[in-house]
Amino acid sequence: MRAQPIGPVMIDLEGHELTSLDKEKINHPNTGALILFARNYDNPKQVQALVKAIRAARQGDILVAVDQEGGRVQRLQNGFTRLPPAAAYAQHPELAEAAGWLMAAEVLAVGLDFSFAPVLDVDCGVSEIIGNRSFSSDSEQAAELAGAFQRGMRAAGMAATGKHFPGHGAVALDSHLTLPVDPRPLEEIRARDLLPFARLIEQGLEAIMPAHVVYPAVDELPAGFSTIWLQQILREELQFDGAIFSDDLSMEGAAGVGGFLERAQLAQQAGCDMLLVCNNPEAAEHVLDKLPIKQSSDRERRLQAMRGRPQFDGNALLQNEKWQQVSQQILQLVEAHA
């Protein structure tokens, strides 16, 4: 039997182990990736076994990801180095690259492919959902620190995902709960928010996640459903040729464009290579079953670049002198930041 290619839908799980229904969904032709949350994690050995079971359930390739930025967004904690929020590196820029390496090395060591990082949003002082997840309120500094973090990730063997294009830092509302609107003109967004994205794209950024935010001066659709943002600006103007991951289509910021299938189809038509449907098992099953099954060599190429290239297993990493040194430095930074 020919191995299945990476499909266009990213799903999630309920618990620490796979159910028979999970295995069915994982092996669906439209499945391409799986994201783990804190509810799926107990300890490194458990998650390593879970990832192994996920890969065994798929007759073909599958990507396994997590949100492991640090600060408020770190799903794997027990047995992993506690990471500070991105804003902490502004005071210690020399640690940004080491922190990217540490995060990536630990995530890869348990068998996952990548973490959705770094955040490239520029903190404009109004967004609580972004806030200290941003590296800086200064575009140049944000680009520099995120670039260093990305270099560290790449050195460990992990592809980077910049989020949330074209920038979520200037809206107060949380797109998990509602649809934020950013009324600024394109030139202002281009001069400030797009700079970190442009810089990291020049440095070979492998993936981008667009925001569930409407920028009415550019398009009436949220960025993740907009061909103007994803095709004209991201692909053509910024020359980005990596993978585009939709933000979670279960978020309220996505609800205005229709039901789950409509959201998936619109995001795909706009240019998203991978469609995230999380925290709603029925919606995920509906999208898997109803989304037309289509192969795409460009999508496959972009997504294959997201596969992890681990340099250590868990035990070897713990014995590694660089890991021991960097882990201590980062823990000290966490304590100082707190």
C-alpha cells in the first residue's frame, strides 16, 4: 500500500493515550498533523510513547506539534525547562538564541516535530493576549531577538513558525473569544508590524501562521482567509515560499466566515497549507470527512520541511553539557523576570 502524503488538516486529542477513534482520524487521508495540548501531557516518557503511537497509527507521514513558546504558553512543563516569556530576552539578548536551541532540543527529544514559535507580533501596548509573548515593542528589536531565537531552533533541528501574520499586537481583543479589528492603514502596518516577518523570511523562515484579525483598510476578511494578505502581500510582496498554517478554525475570530467546512475551504482557497481544527472533535471529524481530498506537490514540499531533525534523545540531552549550561541560564532568567 502506498504511504499517504501529509494531508491538509491538523487535529488534536482528548487525553494521554489514543482511542480507536483517534487512530481512525489520524489515518484519514485529510489528516496531516496533530497538535498536543497540556491535557495530553504528563511527563516526557508518556508523551514520547504517545507520539510514537500517533506515528504508528498513520499509514504515511504526519507532523506532530505543540505550542512551547514559554511564559504563559508552554504546554510541556513537568520534566521540561521552564521558559520565560519572549519579552524577557530584551534585557538579555545574548540568551535568545540559546533559548531557541533549548526549547527546540527538548521538544525534539520526545519525538515531536516543531513548536509554533517564535511570536513575531510587535507589542503595541494594548493586546493582553499578546503582551509579553512579543519580543519587543520595537520592530527592529523584535526582529533581531526573534531571528536569534529562530537560529537557535534551527541549530537544534527544528523549523520555525512566525505568528500571527501580519501582526496581532495592535488590537486589544482576544481572537479566541471574538473577532478583533485593526483599523490602521496598510503603510503603518507595513512599516511596523511586517518588519519582523520580512526579516525572518529573508533568513529562511519555514512557516507562518496568520491572525484571526480583520484589517479593513486592506480586506474585509480576517487575514487567515484573505488572498490579499496571503497571496499578494505574503507570497508575492514578501516572497514567502514556506508553509502557511491557519490559526485554530474553532476560535471565535474565525466564526464570522461560516461553518467549519466553509472556514476550512475559505482558508485553503486563500492559501493555507494546513488547517487547524482543535478543541472541537465533532468539527474536526466533519472537516476531515467533507473537505475534498486533493493532492498538492507544493503543499507537500512545504510541509515536509517542518519535520523535526532531532540530535538527541531524552537521556542523551540530559547528559549534554550545552543543555545543562543553557537550562541553568534560562531558569535564572525566569527567576529574574518573575
